[in-house]
Amino acid sequence: MVEYPNGSTPLVRTWFEDEEAWQRLLTEAVTRAQEERDEYANIAIVDDPDAAGLSLSDLAALHPVPTGLSLVIVADRRAMTEAGHPLLVLLADGASPPPQMRAAADQIAGLEINVALLANLDWEDFATHVGPDGVFRGFG
């Protein structure tokens, strides 16, 4: 059973073929945001091979309190192999299938802080700014 600390937004690894890609993604999504921009998202890393077979609905259900402010971030094959590490972000609001979008790794901390922690922006604020490739890369 996949678990993580309650009260955090899980960043769930679902692709386990490339450890170096995983470490690069973590650096971009978490470490760099903290060091360069002082963005401290409330993200819990979930590095559990049991997550590899979970459906999107199962992944969204990992968040114990599904609301319009609950997110689950997924590090799948695409996130680890494409430039910018476009992570899959699921809105854990109880819907099946869950609403989803992709966000570049360098945008994850800001997205999590603004939607799940501060609630000063909502899902739609980010979802309406995804690019033609379906990835949120910022507002500018």
C-alpha cells in the first residue's frame, strides 16, 4: 500500500526505469525551487514501486482529504524523459477520472503553494494557462 505523510501534497513516482532522471526531476521540482526562489512547497516524496500500477483515480485517491484544493503530483515516464519535466498534476476533488494537467517541474512549487497551501489561486487559474502542448509553464 502506497503511503505518505498526511497534510502534504504527494509527489508520486510511477516510473522506475531511470534513477538519474528521477534525481534530476527532484532537483528541478523541489530543490531548485527552495534554493533559488525560496519557494517551500508542502510536498511529500513518494518513491514506492507499488505506485507504478495505480490508475489516475487511484493516484488522486492517495490524498486523504479530496477537495478542490487537494493535489497529487505524478512523476511518470513523460515527466522524467521530456525536457522541462512536465509532471502530471491531478486535482484530488473526488471526481473520477480526476481533472488533470501537466506542469513543468520548475512551476510545481508555485502551483502547490498557491492552490493547496495558500488557496489564493485555484485549479482553473493554472489550467487555463497551459500551453499548446498541454503543459503549464508559467503565467508570463
